[in-house]
Amino acid sequence: MKAIIFNKYGASDVLREEDVAVPVISDDEVLVEMYTTSVNPVDCYIRSGQLQEMFPLELPHILGTDIAGIVQATGKNVENVQPGDRVFGLVNSGSYAAYARVDKSAVVPISSGISFVEAGALPAVSITAWQSLFHYGKLRKGERILIHAAAGGVGHIAIQLAKWAGAYVIGTASSPNHDFVRQLGADEVIDYTAVDFTDVVHNVDLVIDAIGGEVEEKSFKVLKEGGKLISLINPAITGSASENNVEAKFALIQPRSSDFAQIEELVREHKLKVHISGIVPLSQVGVAEAHRRCETRHVKGKVVIQIRK
């Protein structure tokens, strides 16, 4: 089968198109004929070698976490999906390929009204936003939330979910993305290139941070006593949480079919929409271009990789 692999760490030009064996599934896995996947920042971090100490790999390696396609086969212990089902879900790696295997706990059926382009863009960003807000952040109706990188993949989904939950949403974004973020439902939008957000944001219950560094440290200042800072990128987050009497947690995402089922329902009912900023083919050139776009950190929503139509 066709797959995009890399044999060494480096820039996007290390990506290669190769023919590899179709994966063999276990009793608890599902084989999916892939229609789409998408690029997430973690793909670029892994390919570049930034995460090789944390996540050592055996090379060559197939990147990709988002699954969208049609079930081809199931292991004997799988009951939640069957061959022929349209599905979406999440894997640790291997979705930049014509076929991928996924654990039964991390895949659910999708409605015929949800396109594969939408489905392939959703899994990683939607499950990250969902669990950050509701499992780690315990977001409740009426609370105030600050979402950094609000126009990005996770950010633009988190805005919609937070508004659906009844929160007051503040987002940071560059000025060209302000209209986009407002259309998603944000109550306030702050231009991080022109304003120090700590000067204008106060007493929030929850911060979702996908940036880290100075932004992470400053975010403690805008939380009310007992508030929560959820980092999407810093497993060692400590900051000044204890001295400010707030909580700081790293969102370690666990794919759960129950969460995916709730997300699928919201998409099906048009209460949640993923923004597609581009579609590239499953080719060396196409995927490398998608990685370069992702690494600018200025992609609105997601870039999708089309495998089949």
C-alpha cells in the first residue's frame, strides 16, 4: 500500500512516498481503508526530531493520528463497528497511508451526512479540545475561559465547544483572524501581536494553552483563585500554580469512543464545524507542503490529506 514515511529526522523534505505492507490487525483492532487524514503540529515535532527523547521511534516511521474511512476488517473482539461502516477515530501513528489499524476503543461510526474531509480533520483536535475542556478543565456553564491560539486546530474547536457548554469565551489571535474567531462564537478576541493579554484579561476560570513558554507563565496571572491552566504541550507544567492558588495540568489525551460519539453527534447536528484551510494529496510533495504550512503556526483550522475520494 502507499504510505508517506521518513527514514531520518529533519525538515519536511525527509518525507518519502513508499510502498509498504498493509497492517495486520489484532483481535481488538479495526482495519480502515483510509479516505482522509490531516496534519497536526505533533506530526511536525516528531518528524523534526524535537520529541525523539520523549517518544523514541524505530525508523522508518509512518506519521499521522487522524483516521477517517471505511472499515475493511475487524478483530474477533470488536463489536462497536463492522466492515462497511464509515468511521473516524485516532491512532498513535500510521494514518498517512492507504490503510491503517486502530484500536476498537478509539473509533466510532459517522453519519452519512459527515464528509470524509470533515471527518479526517476532526479526531485529534476535537478529542483534545473536548478532554481539555471537560475532563481536565471541568468547564461549567457561566464560567470564563481564555483560549490561546484560538484560530488554530484545537483552538477553533475549543471555542465552539465552550460556547455550546455555556461559557464566556475569550480568544487570542492575530488581527487577520479576528472575524473568523468571532464567527466561531468568541465573546472577546485579543490581538496578541498588539496587546499584552494580561493587561485586559482578568478573573478567568480556565485557560487552554497550546503555545507554552512566556504565554504559559503569563497565563497564571489572569486566573482567578482556584482557576485551572490546561497545557496542551508541556508535560512538566508547574509554573507558579501553587503560589497563585490555582491548578496547572497537562492534558494527556486518551482516545475514548464515548467522547468521539458525543463529538460526532454535535457535528451531525451542525453544532460543531471544523474549518478546512486546504486539501493536499497523499504524496511526497503534498504532505511536505502541508507540513510546511503547519510549521508556520498560522493555519486557520486544519489541512487535510486526501487519500481516496
